[in-house]
Amino acid sequence: MSAAGPILVLSVLLVPAGSALVLAALPGYRVAARLNVLASLTTFLVAFGLFFARPAPGRFLIVDDVNVVFIVLNTFVAFTTSMFSASYIAHELEIGRLTPTYLRFYHAMYQALIGAMNLALVANNIGLIWVAVEIATLTTVLMVGIYRTREALEAAWKYFILGSVGIGFALFGTIIVYLAAQPVAGEGLNAMEWTVLVRESASLDPALLNLAFVFLLLGYGTKVGLAPLHAWLPDAHAEGPTPISAVLSGLLLNVALFALLRFKMVMAGNPSALAPGPLMITMGLTSLVFAGFMLYRRRDIKRMFAYSSIEHMGIIAFAFGMGGPLANFAGLLHMTMHSLTKSAIFFAVGHIAQAKGTQQIAAIRGLTQSHPVLGWGLVLGVIAIAGMPPMGVFMSEFLIVSSTFAREPLLAVPLVGGLLVAFGALLYRLHGLAFGDIHGNTTPIEASYLPMFAHLGLVLVAGIYIPLPAVQWFQHVARLLG
Amino acid sequence: MDSVAFDVAHLLAGGIVLLSFLLLYQDRIFGLLNVFALHAFVLSLSVAWQAFIQGAPHLYITAAIALCFKAIVIPVALHRIVLRLGIERTIETVVGIGATMLVGMALVALSIVVMLPVTVASESLAREDLAFALSTVLLGLLLMVVRRYAVSQIIGFMALENGLVLAATGAKGMPLVVEISVAFSVLIAFIVIGIFLFRIRERFDTVDLEALDRFRGERP
């Protein structure tokens, strides 16, 4: 079995890359959409195989306890989103918002994005992580602008500029990490290898590491969407095709945060370096409280859920900033739950916006009557994301709040305050969207419900019972994160 | 460390920072493009000098890329785009030139204050190179902030990238992977931006970003 490991990890990268090339050349959109689903499924199955056959860590690629579940989660959501995307784009083509040529481009970019995100997750070289995040950014910029309306172009431009500045800072941070590692690990590739950095972390120059971490936090933090660097996020989510919003929220934000976690592990190994906690706690709380209040003023349904993503990324950054086994455990769980829930919500929202022909919240009412399946799907999703009890998000938020109360009761006040503000906003908006008199179009729409309910089902199950191996894995990684 | 080698490296890196200041007060778009070409040219000299004193031949490739793409191809192409879009007018700045220069000086002071104390253990060349590089990065950022036109923002972004290349080459023995990728990212970025510019031009009659800013998605 051990021989299968390297093949598996290469396939996780090469299947999306190869499919991107094929899809770019393939004219028929129906075939392309199916091939997109098939390629995503293959990648998912291959990634799943990594649980059983893991390659030895190499100079460039590594599959360890920390990233293996993220790879599987990443490919799983990519697969379900490709199913959603197939029915979504069929409608977009029908109403003429996209043309077949653009669809070819869209599918190729989708696979390129998946490949780049997988690369960022399995990379063992801090330069390679940076390259992968950069490629992922560029592909999403192109996808956000694909409708070519005034708003879409503005969103893409803003995303591009802010994303580039962020990625520039991240590179500067990476260079400083290399400078810190060079006297210890020697010149060349060794000093950029993440496993070497973690092993030698105690002997790296703490002053350089501190400086590097500030740049990395600003750089990758821009991509995570932490306030005050979040300005691109709502626009990019609202103006791009909805499958891309789902992948952005559910996956790309996680990948950027994951890159940050890799560096946090290096910091954690050096006792005299600055503790990354307070910085992450501050940015996390700011994002949470700010996004919580901003949720009230949204008029566009996709923008609203984009702000909700900022809120949840804030919660996760806060949890990792708190550190310690319990808070890290909760943070990891919350990353997984948010990823599944938010993409399910975007699946629902995508079809709702298509059915109603608008994204304006004021024009959407009474969904549970006009489109019962979509409406109740949205209700379930919002209940989950707001953190109501039976769902998995409740569980992780509960863990974060209780561990904060136990250790830093004062920090728990703004945390709980922010959570309640966001909770109120989401339920208030949900009431208008899902119930009341029917507004707008009531014609039924061809939608794929399977991905949405599969995600929500997983979130529900996770809220009630998490299997022991999963709990053990989370605990193990939580300890590694320090 | 040979003192001549040190002085020349210093001179070139300092020259890049000086040119960044020149970029800040250009009030014509073609002037901006020309200064940027010079900026990239000095960068390529600096990288080549690093290749020479570090005995790292692969850095010559980075220098060549900086010279060909950033000092020649990109300015020429942008020149054409500007002509084609018909925006060869005065650049409108958000903040006055004087204030911008003052902020720029503060940023340079900031990067020296930040970089020099923490890099005491490193070689003196790497230290000061890094301080210069950070200044260039921050000045590029400032340029992006104070200009309204998309073209000037691109220049600001590329000046920022030049600072990154300076930092990467100053770090002794940094693997080739990264330098090539930096160069590539600039190239890709340029293509992307080019596409965007054409699209923006196609759709609207201006590449003034303020015109794009009018619609925020939040007004009913």
C-alpha cells in the first residue's frame, strides 16, 4: 500500500490540472459539465485514499495529520459544488448570462482552482504554498469577473488589487522566514521546507520570525477576509457565479487560513518569539463584531452571506488565537462545519436567485411556499450557520465560548456579543426571506437538491454524534497546533 | 564582505527607493511609465550585481526577466494601451503631491526603524537590502493608494513587486523556484490586468476607478 501514496498525492494535483486542460479544449458544455463532475469525483476518491496510503513527506509535498482531512474536505466540497454548478450553469446559459465560450473557460478555471487549492494544502515548501495561493487567487479573480457587468468588473478589480497586495505581503513574510531559517538550515531549498522549519523552530531568530509573522498575518489574512482587510470579499461573493461564491467561502478562505496555521506552528515551536495569539484574537474579534453589525444593513442576499463568512472566519481566527487543545479543537471543527454549511447555503441561494431573477432581499419573500424545497433548505442552512442547537456549528461555537469563559472571561463578552448580534441579524432576514406573503416569481426551477441536503445532513450528524476516530484526529491536530 | 561590492549593492538598492519617490510625484501618465521602466532597469542591475557578488548564476535569469519584461515589454505595452484608451491626460491624484511625499518619507523611516533592529544577526548587506526592499514595497503600496487611474495602480503594483524581487535576491541562496515565480506572477498579473483594462474600456468610457465605485451593491 505504501507505494500507492506518492501516486495518490500526485493524482490529487494532476487530475485537476489535466482536467483543466481538457476542459479548456472541449466545446460541448453538457459534456464539459459532466466531465467537471467526474474529474471532481475522481479527485475526491483519490484524496479519500490518502487516509489509507500516505506517502513519506518529501521535499515539496507532504501529507501529514494536519492537512489530510482538509484535503478530503476540500475535494469533497469541490465535488458537490461541481454537481451544483452543472445545474446552475444550465440555467445561466438559458437566460444568456453566459455563453458556451465562457463556459469552457469557466470549467477550466474551476479545475485549475481546485488543483491550486490542493497544492496549497499538500505543499511542504513555504514558497510553494505561496505560489499555490497566488494561482488560486488569480483563477478566482477571472471567475468573479466572468459576467462582465459593471459590478462584476468592479468586484474583480477590487479583489485583484487587494488580493495582490495581500499576496505581496505574504511573499515578503515568506522571504523573512527564509532569512531566519538560512543560518540554521543552510542555504537553498532546505530553509524553505516546512518540516525543517518546524523541527528547527526553537533555534530560529525570534525577532525575524515576529516580523515575518506580522507580514504573513496581513498577507494571508487578506485572503482569509479578516477585518480590516476584508473589503474585497462581499463584492467578490456577490458578483461572481454562485458556485464560485460557494468555493470561495467554503474552501479558499480555509486554505488561506491553513497557510497561516502552518506558520503559526513554526511560531509556536519558538519560546522566545512573539505569541501569535493576541494578534489573531484581535483581528478575529474585530471581524466578528464588525460583520455581525454589517449583517443588518445588507440588501443583497449573497452579500449578506459573504458578511456571515467574514464573521465565521473571525470566530475561527479567534479560536486559533486562543490556542490550547480545546480552543484549537473547536477551531478545526468550526472550519469544517462552516465550510459545509456555508457552501450548502450558497447552493440554496444560487437557485433562489435564479428562480426569483434577483439577489435583492426585498424582492424575495415567502420562499417556503413558493419554492418549498429550496426555502426549507435555506431555513435549515441559516439555522445551522446562526448556531442553533442540533447542528454542528452550535457544537463548535459552544466549545469556543465555553473554553473562552474558562480562560479569559473578559474576552468572552465581545465574543458572545458578536455571536448574538449576528444571530439576530440572520434570523431577522431569514424570517422575511422564507415566510410571509409570496413576492416575485413562483415558477418552479430545475435545481439539484442533493449537494445541499448532503452537506446539511453531514452538519446535522456532526452536531449530534461525531465518530470517535474523527474526534481523536481533531484532538491530535489540536495538540500539534499548540 | 568586499567594501566595493557592498557600496554598489547599496547604491543600486538606494537608487530603486529614490526612483520610487520619483514615481510618486509624476503627474503625467507617460512620465510615470518612463520612470517605472527606469525603476525596473535599476532593479535588473541590482539583481545582476547580487548574482555577481553571491556567485549565484541563476540570479542572472531573474535579472534578465526584470530587464526584458518589466523594463521593456510592459512599459511599451502599457504605453500602447494608454494611447488606445485615450487617457494620456494629467494623472489625478487623490492626495496632494506634497502630502504624498511626506507620507512616503515616513514610510521609509518606518521600514528602517522596523527592519534594522530585528536583523542584527544577519549580514549587513542583507539587512540594509531588506530595509530598502520594504521601503520600495511600501512606496509601491502608497502609489496604488493615491492614484485613481487603473494604469497608475498597475504601476504601483509592479513597483511593489520590484521591492519583493529586491528582497528575494538580497536573501542569500534563496531558491530559484521563488524568483521565477515572482517574475511569472508579474507576467500573469500583467496579462490579467491587460484583459481587465480592455474589458473595462469596452464597457465604460473611463478607466477611472471612481466611476466604477459609484455602484456599491448596497443602494436600493
